[in-house]
Amino acid sequence: MNQTKKIYFASDIHLGLPSYEKSLEREKLFVQWLDIVKTDAQEIILLGDIFDFWFEYKRAIPKGFTRFLGKICEITDSGIPVHFFIGNHDMWIFDYLPKETGIILHKQPIIKEYSGKKFYLAHGDGLGPGDYAYKILKRIFASKFLQWLFSRFHPNFGLFIANSWSKHNRYSRETREFEGENKEWLIIYSKKLLETNNFDFLVYGHRHLPNDIKLNEKSRYINLGDWLSHFTYAVFDGTTMELKSFKKEN
């Protein structure tokens, strides 16, 4: 890794929530962040729930987010890879965004290595013990038949239903206060992974609570927080991994 270049991580922007005006304000702030980090980024990794809802019809996509999509195109066109993980709110991303914006789409956790450091990367939904109702729901939403059935709805009707559902389910376990290492599903999951694998950093979104926790002498659990209330991100410079707040810096 070029020591002058950095890896940037962000998640849970939830563009579209809670209103057009508030979402646009947050979108502009996130685009400002992208403009800054692109100057020394080796890669940018977006770990899910970038949109509060997304569905690609054959000939239609949700309105809005033009500034964000344009900035991503600019970044990928310049040769900087942008990794895009689907989350539980934008799992219905198919082929339009990769083709149009050049993102590298990930639907499952991946393992990456930078400067000799091993990273486990995932959005985080459905991982670890518990949350069985959601795990069943996720399987249903991943069904090709359900996706085909939803695509039969007129976009005006389909997007209305989906956005109403998304906002109704916004404040759930994802936004609760920290419950302790022995109760946080992603921390439990990470510790289980470390029984048979070696990772320097296990990086997630989903939980909406920025955290940097040492799991053992070698490994750290990093949760990126969100851009609804924390405006946090992480950066790896080849040696150091830091969790930062963009709102506080500007």
C-alpha cells in the first residue's frame, strides 16, 4: 500500500430519511466528505445502508441522490475503487449502480488485506446470535420471486410502500444504546470468528453506534456509526486505524 494513500470507511448514510430536505442536507455533507477523502484515498469502502431504500425496476430507479451518484462516478472514473456493500435497507441493488457508477458491489462479508493488516468487512445485519425474525425476513426479501413480484407494482405505488415500511422500522435494535460486549451480537460474532481466524480489524456498519473495541491483543472491533446523528467514519493510513467524526472536524 502506498503510505501516502488511505483507506476510508463509512456506512449508514440512509439517504432519503427522514424527509427530502433533511436527506439533501446530509447528502451534501457526505459529498463534501467524499470530495475531501478522494484527494488521498487508495480505496473507499461504503459498508451498507447508504440509501434508506433502493429498488431498481427494469426502467426506473428512485428519484434523488444525484449529487451523491455523480460524485461516486467522478471518483471511480478517476481510478479510485469504491466498494459498496448492500445493507438491510438497500439490499435490492442489482446491476444498475455497478454499471452506471462503477462501484464494486458486495452482497456478503469479505476479507481484505492492506499493508499486511487483515480486515473482515461486513454491513453486519443478520450476523451473530439472535434476531431470528429478521433473519427469516432477510431470506424472504432475498427471494428472486418476491423481487419479481414487487417489480410488478407501479413504481409510484411500490416505492411508497417500501419507503413507508423502511421509515416505520427505522428505530429498532440498530439505534439502541450500547448493551455490553456480552450482549452485542456483532461483538459476539466477531469473537467467535477470532476463535478460528486472525483479523486485525473487524469493521461493520448497521449498529449506528460508533465503537472501537479491543477484542484481544491483536484484533479490534470497529463499528462505523452512522450519518444520521454521529457523522462518523474510519480511516486506515497503512499503520493506524482511526474512528473520526466529520461533523466535528468541519
